[in-house]
Amino acid sequence: MTAVSPHKKEPYERMSEPMATLSAFAAMVKKEFIIQLRYPVEFVASFAQIFLIVVVLTLAGLMFAPDGVQSESSSDVTGLVVYGFVLFIYLSDTLWSVGFNVRREQKQGTLEQLYLSPASKFAALASRVALTLLWTGLLSIGAAVLMSSMLGELPFHNGPLALYILLMTLSGTFGTGFAFAALTLRIKEAANTAVNLLQFGFMVFCAPFFPFAALPEPMLWIAKAIPLSYGVDAFRSTLMGYPNGFPELAPIGVELGIVTLFGVAMPLLGFWLYRKAENQARRRGSLSEY
Amino acid sequence: MTIPVRIENLQKTYQTKKRQGLFKSSVRQVDALKGVSLEIERGEIFGLLGPNGAGKTTLIKILTTLLLPTNGRAFINGFELTKQDDAIRATVGCMLMGERGLYWKLTGRENLVFFGALYHLPPAARARRADSVIERLNLGEYADRPVETYSSGQKMKLAFAKALINDAPLLILDEPTNTLDLPSARELRAVVRELNQQGKTVIYTTHIMAEAETLCNRVAIIDRGEVIAQGTVPALKESIGQETVIKLEGVIPTQASTAVASLHGITRSAITSVNGHNQLTVVTPNQTAVLPQLIQTLSGHGAILQKITPEEVTLEDVFIAHTGRTLAEDTAQ
């Protein structure tokens, strides 16, 4: 049987790969941006909210600086809190935004429309995080400036290595986000409950706001079993210049290995899980269930 | 030349879970499609008719790659379903779910340009194509307003415009005139006819038999997951043989319509409610012989008849002849 070639017979030309995927990706990001701008109150409030959280955390962080804000130990505390917070908002947004966006499209009925088109599903998932990462980047810079103005100068060492750790951790988290999106397709609204549970789990076991030393021994073992913990530890330890006792979970070489493996393997695993959930939804007819 | 749609023994079984307490659940199987086979020729407007829940949308969703079949094969524009899904998606324009498939915070034009990008149109071509579709469907007046401000009919027209954005050789339209007023529905059907004259193949699902009669070259009637009849409209009407139809209106109690069903010389009968009256449709090979007997039986069971009309066979009558039910009755259920 001869296949019809849409490229030859139609008056409207088509882009070929990889431009087609990149262009679809850009269109999806633009669409998200326009929609965000049309909820101006929510848009502004989400920025303001982050800065208020920063102030609360900074003031709480001051309690751990016994010698005042200008001492050396306070600089470590500042670094711990600031970098932990930056990583937390990055990871948190990356982790949940994919699944939440998939669910939102499913509820409003547009998810099926995306599946009617030949656009790349990977690009569709990635576009949901791209804008979030951009805003989070801007917020992180703003938050870092605000916190250092309140707590004093931030320790800043090994910028390129810290950037590598950030990117690998984000990549791994992105993959975990795919897996969460797969779960969202399966359990729908119950995913919100799962998010609440996991978010607090992340805040406790990955210790973004306090040192791992604060965790009791059994909880520390759980923390050590989560790859994300090594990302948090390696990122802030590297930026702080490895002060005494840091990194806390393993030597930096081991942590880098774990973070790299997490960053490479998790997106593949997450996307594989998502495609499995997607096929199951296509079998059950639940892509448009809301 | 490639046949646009070839379907071989397509089956779809859903498994639905029913909760029984906190931990127990029972699984029920629902056969939504029971071995559907069809061929749709290039340049046809092919109607899929049937009451709600007959399996039309399930079939459409399978053909548009949204659902995976349980068994069977299908080829769309020469590409095999489940093996070449992206190629199928690129060559099909779909209108499913009506207004729910749009981004309500975007304007109509922004929606069209966005979907153009998903079909891999270059940026300039997206804008040109959106302009051309907006002009063709007279959407210009509101194309630059957010969709959330549209009326239901305007949203449906935009959903139809979206199906045209990729200029695909095959259009699949699932109940496209739902929620449209009569002039808008007529206008939409005129556009479908025009697109068909330009060479596009169209699959058109509806539960309105009159719509199918006026628009479609061929139709398949689907009921409870099976194609119960297919062919051109005249052929389908002839398929119920030399039979004729009598429509009786008035106050017709259930026992009267039940008694009619068992009369000698009546092939099928079905009752429905029209404008507060009952309408009994009777299919019979011998109108003259049956009519006196029919009136006597109905009157004997308390029916008050107001109008008796021998009528030309319609697709609705074909449906009744095959199923013993009216389409309106099934759709309402």
C-alpha cells in the first residue's frame, strides 16, 4: 500500500525535523506565556509570594547564627539557607509543573487535541517546565540578592562545577517530573494529595533548609537513599567552598557520580514511564477524563 | 491509488472497575466496537450514524490515534494504525469534543496559529493559513477576542476551523453541528460540501438522520458497536425492501403500541414522543392491508389518533427496520 505524502501533495509546506520539534516547542512555551499573562493577579502574586517566603526563611536562618550576621559561621548559615532555598524552588517547580500542566490540559479538554497532532510529546512535556525554569531563575537571583542583603555576603566558590551540579540535578528532577506526570495520568485528582505528601517528604529528607546533620539516624538513611539529597548536598557544599563537615552525605566525587547518573538516567526512565501511562490511557480512553 | 480509510475487524473492549467497599472492586467488560469493517473511498463524504453510545466516537477516536483498539487493523491514508501514528496525525484534520478542545484564554487566531505549529507549519504559513480559514468561515469579527468571550456556536465554528488548519486530505468531524443554530449548521455543511468538492475525504458522524441524508454520499449505521447497514442513502432505503412507513400521532398508551408490534404484516414498530404527542412509526410491506387492522388495534387499546401519515422511507426508518427502536429514543437514553 502506497502512503500519501503530505509534503508533496498539500499547498502548505511542512517543516522537517529537528526544526519542526523546536518550532512546536517554542509555540507551546509562547502559548503558556500568553496564558500566564492573562491571569495578571496570579502572575504578580506568585512572584510576591516567593519574596515573602524568602524573608521568613532568612529571619528563621538568623536564629542559627549565634555570633551575629557578620561572623564566619553566619556566612555558612546564609549559604546553607540561600542555596538550599534556590535549589528547593528550582526542583519543586520542575518536579510538579509537568504533572500539574498535564492534568490541567486533561481537565480543560486540550490534552486530546495535543495528541491529535504529530507534535513531539517530549517537546510538549519539556515546554511545560521551560517557562517555569526561566521565572525560577529570575526569582532565584532576586531571592539571593534579598537574602544576602539581610544576612551579609554570600559564600560563592566553584561556580562552573555548581552550575553543572544544578543542571544535572534539574535534569534528574525533570525526569522525576515525567514520572509524576505519568502518575497524574493514572490517578488524576488524587495526584494533588500525592504532591502534598511528596513535597513535605522532599522538604524533610532532602534537607534543603537545614543541614543533613540535623536529621535523626533512621531518617538520614532514608535521605541517603534519595538521589536528590546528593544534588542538594553537592550543590550547596560546592558553592560554600566545602567548609568543615561538607559535603555531609558522601565525598564530593561520589556525590558527583550519583548526581550525574541521576541527571542522565532519570529523564529516560521518566519519559519511558510517561509513555507507558500514555499508552494505558489510550487503551482505557482516559486521556480526556476530567 | 490509496484508499483513505480501510478498517478491518476493529474491536474495542473497555474494562470498567466498580468499587465495592474500600478494597474490593469488580471488573466489567463493555464491548464498544464488535468487529467493525469499512472502506471509505477518496472524495467521499462518509456518514457514521447512530444513537449516542453506539460506538461512533469510539471508532473516531481509534481512527485519530487517541484510543488503542483491542483487536483489528486500520489504515489511514495508507499508514497503519498503531504503527505509524504520527504520519496518520499529520494527514488528518479532526474536530472532536467541540469547544472543549480550545484554549479559552487565547484568542481564536492565537489558537489557530498555535495548532498550526503543532502540525509543523512554518511560522509564516501558520499565519497565512489562519487568515484563510478565518476568512472562509467568517470568523473575522471575533477572531481576535479571547475564546472565553465566544458563544457556544462561535466556539464550535472555531473548533471546525482548527480541524482545517493543517489542510489535511482527510477530515474527521464528530457531530460538528452540535450546539449550532440552524443557519450556522447549514453554513457549516455548505463548507463541508465545498471542501469535499475540492477533493477532501470527509468522515462525518451525526445522530441526526436528516443531516446525513442531505450531506453524505454513503453512510454506515452503527448500533451497539456494530455496523448494521452501510451503503448509499438510496441503497439503504431500498434495503428495507418494498416496505413502507406509516406514522401515527396522538395519545398512544404503551399497551397499544405493544399490541401493534405483534400484529401480522408488521415488520417493525417503534414509539417516540414528539411535541408532547406520541408518534408511532410502523414499517410494513403492505400498507393497505395493515392500516385498518392497525387503527382498530390502537383504538381498542385506548389510543386517540390525531394524524395518520403514510411516508417515504427515511434513514430513521432504516434504523427502525434494523433495530426496532427509534434513534431519538436511543439518543435520549
